[in-house]
Amino acid sequence: MFARSYVQVHGKSKLKKSFCEPGNIVFNPPIALAEVLAFAKSGDLTILRTPENGGNKTYTTVDELRADHAAESLHPGDLKTSVTPLVMDMLESLIKAMAANKDIKQSVKTLKNYQKKALKVKK
């Protein structure tokens, strides 16, 4: 299975590099993730910002979040930073659930054995 540190390192870096064009609300993966992981689950999302950048702001609807992003009063970096812990929590929950499932454990073991055999055949 995936190690927790593997998910933390790669999950954070992938989200940090994700597409999030300022003002673009038509295609914005961090907003889509926030909609599913924050608003559908807890009902709000707090964006942590320095006082120079307007201070912290709590959004209670995804429409408020989209409106601020469209008006470019919400920086993509601030959005990504606030969504990252939500994604990490979801991935960690998924890893725990997968680790507890016997069928998944056996499938992973079978796949690893297949990979080993395939590498030996190539040599």
C-alpha cells in the first residue's frame, strides 16, 4: 500500500501545481475539490490569509467562493493552501479504508508479483 508520507508529499505537490487561473471559475479544480470536500461535508471553508491580503475569510457557499475568485479578490495560492488539508484528509481516509480491505490487500500483492515477473522477463 501507499505510505502516508508518500501521499503527503505527492498529494501536496500535485495540488500546489494544479491549474487555478486567476478569475477562471469555469474550469478550476481547487474550487471543485472545495465544493465536494468542504461545502458538501462541513458546509463552509475558511481561507487563511495574512492581514495584508485581507485576513482570513470563511465562505459558507461555493457561489461566494466562485464570486470572489472571479473578481480576483481570492488569490489561487490562498485557495490551494486551504483546500490542501481537505484533500490530504480524504486521501488518508481512503488509504486506511484500503488497508483494512482484505481483497484490496491481495490485489496489491498480486499486482506487485506481476510487476516483478514482468521485469525479469524484460532482462
